[in-house]
Amino acid sequence: MKINRRGFLKAASVAAGAKMAGSAKRAGAQEHFPGWPDRYGCLTDFTRCVGCRSCEAACNEANGLPEPDEPFDDERVLEHDRRTTEKAYTVVNRYPDPREKGNHVFRKIQCNHCNEPSCASACLVKAYTKTPEGPVLWNKDVCIGCRMCMLACPFYIPTFEYNNPTSPKIQKCSMCFDKIKTGGAPACAQACPMEAITFGKREDLIKLARDRIRKNPDNYVDHIYGENEVGGTSWMYISGVPFEKLGFDTNLGTTPLPQHTRGFLSAVPLVLTIWPALLGGFFLFSKRRDEIEKSESDNHEGKEIR
């Protein structure tokens, strides 16, 4: 099987996490685990999304994130592709509708909360947890900032606070886990005026998606993205246009990424698997040193001026 550069780096990062932890089991990799049967999830129906960005505003408020550079009602942000950041756990992008010139299709992006998350398997210190309820959570009190999860994620989701060298944090959607625990639903799902986001038990969402596709075959692509990709995800999608037209990677396969690396663990020398963590540490140290030197230089110049 051929593997591209990023695929190799993903495999290396997942393997490194398990290797550094002492074993695949302790690092979060495990025998194929399809997920808890009663876990929750979300289904986004792109045929209903109108790009209003109400989900972005609701996410911002629910997570206490800073105000965006452009207001949520400013449609100019849709003129270019965006990805999630430490200040935005979900974003909406706009794509041309191949079915009708001049029309658009909108795509919501956030953590997909994989059944077998590669971020958890790649993490050296088990800072990630796949909960029985469905969400994949990150623990700030455990994370060491190595950023191997960012390398391992097949969806490019975890982001990093590069501008906070003293206590950097990984940032991503938690599917509003606190709300789920108390019987609520994710803020974005509650805020959507078009009911494009449905929250519920994952198995029920799959049935709902199949029912919509069956009843309206001309309106939907016959595929539920996330039902099986990389072993399945808690956040799934249905669309009226091919998913690759909306920026989705449709070549991920159905095998969870941690399964690709179990044989890799004993075959690859440790020096080849720990380098992402070492480089991350060197980067943070170097950046912090430069900032201290700049601060001292500024203070020195200030004293000379006085």
C-alpha cells in the first residue's frame, strides 16, 4: 500500500505516542473498538445549511471565545476557505454548487470525534479521552504541548496557541460535553435556524440520514460521511453534492488510523518516532528564549533613552 508524506507522518506520530508511553495499550491504541452503542453524535445536512454562521456565534458564546476579527454577519469571510483555530472551534465555508451556476453549498467544520481517535493514540501522556457519550476531550492539566495530535488528526482539527509560550493549549470542539452530561445538546445544534444540525444517538442519526437519502434520492449523494471513514466518527454528514467538492478527504479508508500503526511500533526505532515531540519542545524553547531576549533588549534601550 502506497503512503504519502503526510500519511507517513501521521503513522509516525500515532506510533510515537504508543512507543513513548511504553505500549500501544497504555497510549490509547487498542484492539478495534467500534464505540459505545449508546453514544451521541451530530448529523449535519448540507442541503439545509444557508451559511448564516449562527453555529459559529453559538459556539463562540458557549466556549467563552474571543470576539472574531469580523462580525458573524459579515459574509466576506466566506470568500476564502477557513479552518478551525484557537479562537474558533467551528467555521463555515462556502463552495460553488456544481449543480447550478451561481448557487453555493455551505459546509460546517469542527472536530469529528472519531470512534478511535488517532489524536488519543498519538498523545504521549494520554491527554485525550474518548468518552462513552461520544465526544473526544482534551485535558489541559495533562498536555505537554508536543502537538503530535495535530500531526495525527486525519481532519486537521486540533489547533495550538502559538502566541502563549508559557502555557500553550490545544484547542478544539468538545461537542459541548458539559451540556450533553446534563441532558442538553451542543450549542451549534440548538442555534441553527434551519435545523441543519441534528443531535442524538449515533445509531438513530444513521437511520435518519438513510431515511432522508432514501426518500429524496435526487437531492442527496448516497453516502453518509463519517459513518465508516477512519472507523467512523460521532459527527456525520449528508450532502446534495459529492463530498470532495466540499473539501472532504474521500480517500481516508474505513480502518481506524491506530490500527495501521500497531505493527509499526516494534519495527521502527525509537529515535524515528520521538522527533515530533523533540522538535516541538525545541520550537517552544527557542520561541520563548527569543521573546525574553527581545524583552531584555527593549528594556535596555529604554533605560539608555532615559
